[in-house]
Amino acid sequence: MGGLLCGSLLGVCIYWITELKGLWLFVLIGALLGGLIGLFWKTFATLWMRFRSEDWQITEIEIETFGQKWKLANSGAQRRVAWSLFVEIATRIATQPMSDTDGDNGIALKSLYDLFQYTRKSITTMEPTHMLPSHRGSFDTVETYALAMLNQDLRPFLSKWHPLWDAWRRENPDAACCSWDRHIAFRTDLRVLQTQIRGRAEGLGKIARVSDIGRFMNDTVYLKSNAQD
């Protein structure tokens, strides 16, 4: 009996809808569309925030047209590059300790060179960080940390030590690296470089939202001090 009643009501509604014309037809269509949007809005919004909130976030509001201007910044991609660079730096000789009697100078130089190439490729393929003109120059970005590490840290070090090491190694192919007359000077410069790059890694870690960055850096310093004792 209930099924018959529901079927009858449905038939009446369909007949009534087909007879609508003009304004009332558009009112009904709008109401139906509004009902569908309301029904699925929560699911759509949840999915959108899930997949897009990492890439786009409101960073600043300016008074402009209609009272507000929303500044959207693509931050998810920058955070992913920052995390990738942070991991590369934190797991290489660029920050990891090596006492004067351990390791190989040639391998260390190769690792630093690979880091240089990886960093340059990473920032070349990413979109640049966009900022409001009023904030340009007042914030560090992935690009500023990466380019500073390339041009101020790695490039001068490699330009100085790579040719010197290669020339000595060609003349002494079987000698232990600690017998190089510039070995101690090289390791001293390497420790200075590690301190500089560690600062870049901390900045990249903040952009990547790495929790407790100090613990990672402090562990590195602790290991380094133990290796030298």
C-alpha cells in the first residue's frame, strides 16, 4: 500500500514538473541544483582541502577591491623541495662528521659535487616562490637558501679543493689520502663548510615544517664532537 502511494505521488510530481513553464520552471531547476550542491558540498570540500590545501594557502590579506584582496601562495611544492634538499644535506658529508683520520677526501668532494648538482636541478624544476612586493627581500625562501649554499658555500669550496685534490691524486694514485700535504687544511675547511651548510639545512627544514629541527642538528654536532675526541 505504501509503495502504491509513493508511486502515485511521484507520478503527480513528474506531471506537475512537465507542466511548469517560464519563471516557475527555472525556480524549480535552481532549487534542485541547490539541493544537490548542498548534499554533496561537504564531501567535495573535504576532498578539495585534502588534496589542495597543501599547495594553496592564504598568506596575506590586502584592502583593495570590495574590501579585501586574497593573496594565494603556492607553498606545497616549495615545502616538498625543501624537504628533499633537507634530507639530501642531512645525510651527506655536507653536515655529517668525519674525523681527520677517517674517510676519503675524494669521496667527500664527490658527495659535495653531487649535492651541488642535485640542488641546482631541484630549484631549476620548481616554480619560483611568489611574494607580495612589500615582503620581497624580508623572507628567506627555498631559492635563497639553495642559491646561497651553491654560490657562497659549495662553489668556492669545490673550486679551490677539487683541482688540488685531483692533481695530487693523479701523481699519487695509490697513496693514502691522509698523506696528502694539504690533508689537514682540507679537513679544516670542510668543517667550516659543514657549519655553513648546516645553517642552510635548518632554514630549509623550517620551510618543510620539519619538527624539532634542533634535535637533528644537535645530534650531528654531538656525533661530530665525539668523533674528534
